[in-house]
Amino acid sequence: MGRAKEIIVKVIPSKIANEFVKKHHYSGKYCRTSTLHFGCFLDDKLHGVMSFGNPMNKSKVLGLVKNTNWNEMLELNRMAFDDYLPKYSESRCLSIAFKLIKKNAPQIKWILSFSDGCQSGDGTIYRATGFYLTQINVNKSIWEMPNGDKVASLVFGLKYGDDITAKTNPNGRYGKKVNESVGDFFKRVGATPLEGFQLRYIYLIDKTCKITVPILPFSKIDEMGAGMYKGEKITIAERKEKD
């Protein structure tokens, strides 16, 4: 574990967390639904952020764990670390964050998170921390716009759906026609879905909770060709050989 044991994890303000995420997360964007932010400090400096909040469509995911009430789960919306922290830091920081949530917000029973196998990774840190893999889907939600922007269909309206016009306006934003579906809009402007997979993970803070969907073996990632690490396609077996 080495110096990872020296990392201090504590709650930090959203402004500090969001600025760090914009600088160090592969997307360059913070999540607007994040409300709880943990900072990871080593040598008195911030080197990692974990942001939690509500999922974009909370009502659709509550049923993933039996008898979940509205305020009993959170999504790990963003996790960003710089290169200063030693090996195993991410899984250790997550474990500490979960203990702090359990102590200070005992109503939270479980954590949801998604791993972006199109741009980043397939969830190595989640598997090392004790998450369950519950879904592997071919990506249909993250699109690349003609100008190179990457946008998730769920948050489409935050940047592209406000201009109700049929043309791209001068500042590069795209206009969506009245009553046009998001999918039809993407096709019309020449956007394409990113190649890859989206993986869904669940962590049970309350170990008595019951997941209502099938729990997949991690070997399923290689079977489906969904393995990715730091933006490059790779199998779990190949990754272990490199380690």
C-alpha cells in the first residue's frame, strides 16, 4: 500500500472540487448533479476528487436494489486523480469515502457508478473496491459532434437543446428542431455514437441490501470485448500481464 496510507480524505467545497475535475477528468467536465465532494490530500495538497450526487434519471435506477427509497442511494458522478498519488490510491480513497458516508449519512444504502468504456476505462478501480458489475451495454448514449465535442444524450439539453432552430448558430452550438427527438437531431447534424461500451457498477454500503438485476462475472468484460484502460482497448488478462 505504501504512501497510499498517508492520504487524507475529507469533504471539500463544490467550487474547489469542480475546478479540479475540469482539469483532471478525461471529459473536462464536472457533473451538475453532484452535491457531495471528497478531496484526497497528500503532502498537504489536493490530488484527487470524488463527487457524488443524484443520477440524471433517478427514478429509473432505484429499482436496481430492492426497496430503495428516494434518499437511500447516490451515484458516484465523477472521480478524478492526478499522477502524484501512488498506486492503489483510488481504491483506498473510495473505501474511506464509503466509510465516511456510512458514518455521517447512514440513510445511504448503496452507490451507483458507470464506467465509460468508450473514452476511459472499464472499471478496474470499482472491481478492486468491491463493486458488483451489473450491466455491459454497447454505447448508445455518448456521441461525438461534428466539431469534436463529446456529449451524453441525457445532458444534451444543457448545451445543444436550448436553441430551437434548424441551423448551427455562429458560436458553434447546434439548434434542435421543435418536436425533434434527440436521436434524430444527432443523425441530422452528423453526430456519431462513440465506439465502445458502458458498464454499470453497484456498491452496497448496507451489505443486507439485495440487488435485483443479474450480477455479471468480471470475465464477461473480455467475452464482450468491452475491456478498456486509460482510453485504450485491452483485455483484463493483458492488463494483468503488464502489471
